[in-house]
Amino acid sequence: MRRRHFQGSILAAVLRGLARDVGACALTLAGEEKPARDLAPTTEIRGHDQVITSVCIDGEGTRVGTGSHDETCAVWDAASGEALGLFTQECPVNAVALSRDGGTFAAGLAERKVRTRARSRGVISNEGGKLVIWNHGFHKDPWILGNLRIPPKSLAFNDAGTLIGALDYRYILKLWSLDSGEQVALLKGHESQGQSGLPVASPIAFSSDLNRVISLNNALDPADKGGLFGNKLRLWDVKKNRTRMIEVADGNFVAVTLSPNGMRIAAGKSNVTTTPNSRSGKRPLSVVTLDFESGAVIRTISLENDGQGGIDETHAPYFLAYSPDGRHLIVARSGLPLALYGAEQGDFRKNLDLGVDIDCPIRTLRFTRSEVIVAVGGFRYTRERNPRSGGQMIEPLSVVRVPHGLRGIDP
């Protein structure tokens, strides 16, 4: 059987940058002296016994939702880290979402079943899934939106809080009405495509009304050169009942996001070029903005302008986020401050220093009227032992706040 080598691929390059400090998110390297910095307000969330698979923050930045492999999901107070609701399930939690007002919480579960195979012991596999919703207060019994054939991969509420969308692991998009519980949209078309998304990137994004969705389409290089073929993007358009794929020359995308109105796409590019028919060599790291409707490139934002350097592939732009008004774009790069750009002109505005060196990936990010709230961590095991299970403890999820200094931001 032929072995595939991933050295030099986009995935290997990004992971090297994100995992330089094995064990936990390091504020400083051991023995290394760094200038004193003002720490941004940080809240640590503890309570999960295994990897946190999904994180969400409500529109005001007051509540944080989490789901975990330990078969629990929870809603937390973002300021104190106190659990407002902790829910035990019977299967792993793949995805979570909070409504804009923080009053409704949803979890996408991968139901666990046991198969027995000839000449082997029982094999546990996750098949099917379900969507569980808790309403205001989180104290009443949840609402279950039927059984799903495929587990949800990502969830989102619309801004009005009347719809919930789920994209499953076969890239089938479904929308439900929260008033009636009825399914109101079903879009197929991408389920036969290659696997998508780097495990540390922001691979799926919804518009604020859920009418448009986008995902990376990173598959193995068809030329079998040990890289990833990542110059395609999957698109879903609910109003037009259409799915399609757009391709950008020398894309090598490692992150993607969608403007709140769904009109613009922002895609972060690595400088490692492994796509077929592309010239070898490295290019400056960049973010490309595209028109959702036509797929045309609007602007290329070079990351050399942020003062952090734009050549080292270990600092590839692995997480992107638009402000709620769509006028600003945040770019996250491993080990560097957040960089804020103007979304229209692509001009560099400022770096947002969180006061810590974030060397582990951002799990989610939320703009509020006055600050940016970032959640990091929650997926690496520490050397501490869990007193209940005896296994290794998972690092806490850190929620960090930094003022953005922008005017007119309405989340």
C-alpha cells in the first residue's frame, strides 16, 4: 500500500505553527524572559473531562457554550466561568450554538452504536445523530429535533432566533423553524466531494440569516505529491436552492469566513503551493476576498502589512472573522497578535494585543460593541490527573477580552 507523505503540505505547516508548545497554551516559554505586558481580562472555564469539540459565544459576549467528547455540553457565564447549565448526554457532542440573545442553546450529537464484526470484538462507531435544543433558563427538558442520519458538523442560529441550521458530515445543509420544529430547507450537492476542512481552521461559516453557507474543500492532492489540493470552496445558497463549487487559482486555503450579509467571502491562504499546475516556491501569506454570487476575486490582502511578517508558513492565517457590520476583518495567526483590517479596502488598521502569546488555535471569536472576545484552548491534555477518572486533565478553555476601539459596531 502506497504511503502518503504530508511533509511540506499546508496541513503540516499550519499544525507545526499551532503546536509548537506541546501540552498547553503557553503564555511564555519556560526560561524565556519577555517584556511585561498588560494582560487582557481572561476567564478560565473548567468542567469538561475530555477534549472540547465545539465552542460558541452569544451576540453580547455574556455566555459561552461548549460541547465535548466526554458526552456533556454546557452554557457558562463568560465573565465568571460559572456553569449556567450542564447537560449530560449519552453520546459525544460534535457541535454547539447559542442564539444571539444567549437564551437558546443547541447541541448536535453523534449517536453511539455498537457493531459486531466477524472474527473481531465489538467495534464502537458513531452513526446518526440528533439535534437537542434548550430554551430560556436551560432548566426545562430539551427539545429534540428528530433523529438525523448523519451527525451535525456545525450549527448556527439566525439573528432573529427563528431558525437553526445544521451542516452534517456529508455536507448536507438543513434548516428548521424554531416555531414549528419543521424542516424548512434541505440542500444537497456536495456530499460526494472530498473531505473538507483543516482540524484547526475555521472551515464553515454561515451568513447571519442562514441563507448562505460556505466551507473549505481541502482534499488530497490528486497529483499525489504529498500535499493538499485546497483551491476550492463549497457554497450553499438557500434562497436559490443551489449548491456550487468555486475555484481560485493557487488558492491553498487554510481558513474561510463569510460576511454577515452573505455577500462576501474571506479566505486565508498559505504560501505553500502544492496545487497541480502551480509554480513551485513560496508567496507572501494573504487573505483573498471574493464575491459570493460570482466567485470573482475582489481584493487580495497581503499580510506583510501587519508588521508581523508574511512569509513564514507557520504563521498562516488560520482563523478569520468579520465584524457584525461587515466593515472590519480580523485575521488570527499562530503566536501573533490579532490583526484588524478594513474589509472594503483591505488596509491594515491595527494589531489587537491580547496580552498573551496565543500559540494554540482560536476556537471562536465574537465582536461586541466595545471589544473582541476570543476563546482559546480546551483541546490539549495536561500532566495533571483527574481525581475522578485518574486520566489526564484537559486544559481549561480561556476566554480573553480586548477592546477594539471601533465606533458604530452593533452586534
